[in-house]
Amino acid sequence: MITIQPFDTTQDGRSVSLVILKNPSGMEAHFITYGAILQRLIVPDAGDYTDVVLGYNDLITYENDTYFMGQLIGRNANRIAHAEVVLDGKKVALSANEGTNQLHGGFEGFGKKIWNVAELDDEVVFSYMSKDGEEGFPGNLLTKMFVKLTDANELIMRLEATTDQETIVNLTRHEYFNLNPHSGKGIAEHTLQINGGGILPKNENNVPTGKVLQVEGTPFDLQESKVLAGSLSKLDGGFDHNYVLEKYSDEVPAAILAAPGGSPKMEVHCTQPGLQFYSAAGIDAVPNKYGEIQGPSPALCLEPQYFPDSPNHPNFPSTVLRPDAVYRHEIRYKFL
């Protein structure tokens, strides 16, 4: 079942809608058209229901938010060094919103835009036209996100984009997951497995060096399910690293996250080669919908994407999108 209804009004007077998807088992996904934000994700949990994503009850807090809470990130996820790319043989200056870097699409990325929404049979489609020159990116870019909630307790989000000029596209989702939020505690006792044998080491500016570091024998090794507390205690600043996925498909999850006690449990499936694991170690506390959750690491993000700073590393998969091509990426959250 799909319901579209008013949610709130922005500080400058624009209307924002709430989109609710429900399945027969009681799972619900609540999106708002501001930022295509996933505000609630309510999943079955041992005879009850748990909202497993952090978020806010009111729009003004989302407008003032600086954590990218629940947003669709674009045009480019993660960082681009020196806020500069080369397209059609020419240097293109982008907006620099993190020192000399561009982070998550600039000062006002896709997560701060109002998206159009329409119902299509058993799914909804969010759409946004990013105009030529927005945050420095060339080309008019039409982005769509098709959202479906299945009877198998899967939230499927298909991302597509087309452009009229050569440009850069690297989209992702930025949900903050805490599968046991009513405890008021962070994610240290959650277990996590990431199907990646390498990470991309970073330089002093927090962008990849271009090399791949094998994780075996390091605190980054999450190839088997581990309680996060041990690894978090060994990493100053926690995790904010891109994992090189061994496989990524509908059949093989990029990551498996479980609450203390094992339920609920979530698989993350994707069609991109990288997964940014951010443990939010720098966030002391979050005023969540149901009360404050204490940090550090009140929640975590698992962001499927192309590699960070790909335009500056020829050995990385390309994030260039040309007018004769379509960008496609699917992200799926499956609850067991």
C-alpha cells in the first residue's frame, strides 16, 4: 500500500510531502520529498516493530541538519580532491564545501532539494532535475529513484540518471542505522560483516591515495561477522573508509548488520564496487525521533557507491556519464 500526504512546509514556504509504503507483514518505509529522505524504516522485530533509521519528526531539523541524515546523496557521493575534475579535456571547478574538497555534492546537494514524486503501480518514483552548473557540475542531469517495498521485507531503491552533457555522477543513500534505537545506546554492540577484502587508504586530506590496503590482520577486517566494539576501540576516529567489495549482486550482500542479540538483521545489497562504512565516531549524541541516542557512534552508515575521488584516479572505475548513456544503481535493504 502506498500513501502520499502533506508533511510540512520549508522555512521559505515550499510544501513537502510524506510518502508511506507498507507491506502485508507490517514493514513501513516513510520518505519525505525534501532530500528524498528516508525518515522512518519500521521493520518486524520478534513480534514487535522497530524503526531502524535515525531521523527527525519535523522538517526544520532536517533543513538545519549537517549530518546528511537519511538523504539521497548527489551528484557525487563522498569527496573529490581539490573540488576539480577534467571533462572533455577541460578542467571544471566544483564547489568546495570541505576545505579544498567537495563533499557529497557541494554546499546544497541533492539531500537539500525538493523532489517530485509520483505513484507507479506498486512503487513510487522520486525525480529531480539538476540544472547545468549546479555546484559547478556541467549538464542538465535528470535523476530518478524508483522505490518499492516487497512482501519479502525488502526496500529496493533503483537510481537512474541521464545528462545532456558529459558530467560526473556517483549517487548513494546516507541512512544512519541503529537496529536497537530504543536502548538509547550506539552501535558498538551491533555485529557487522562487510564482503570486502580491501579498503582505500586516505591521505591527510581524507581522500584516497589510489592504492588498496588489504584488511586481513587489521582492525578493518570485517570479512566475518564481528561485534564492532573491538574494532572501534582500536581505531582513533572510528570508521570512515571505503571498502572494495569482492562481489556485489542481488545474491551476495555487500554487508550484513545485526542488532545485539541478532534481531533485527539487515542485508545490504548493491550494484556498485564500493561501500563507505561510516561509524559516526565524531557525533556525540543525536536527537532521534524517540529520544536522544548517545554517542560516540550513535548509528552507522553503509553507503554503496563508486570509489571516492574517482575522477582523479584513472585506475578507479569511471564516474563519467555521457549523454548517450544511463547511470543505473540499485540499493536493497533486506530484513531477516
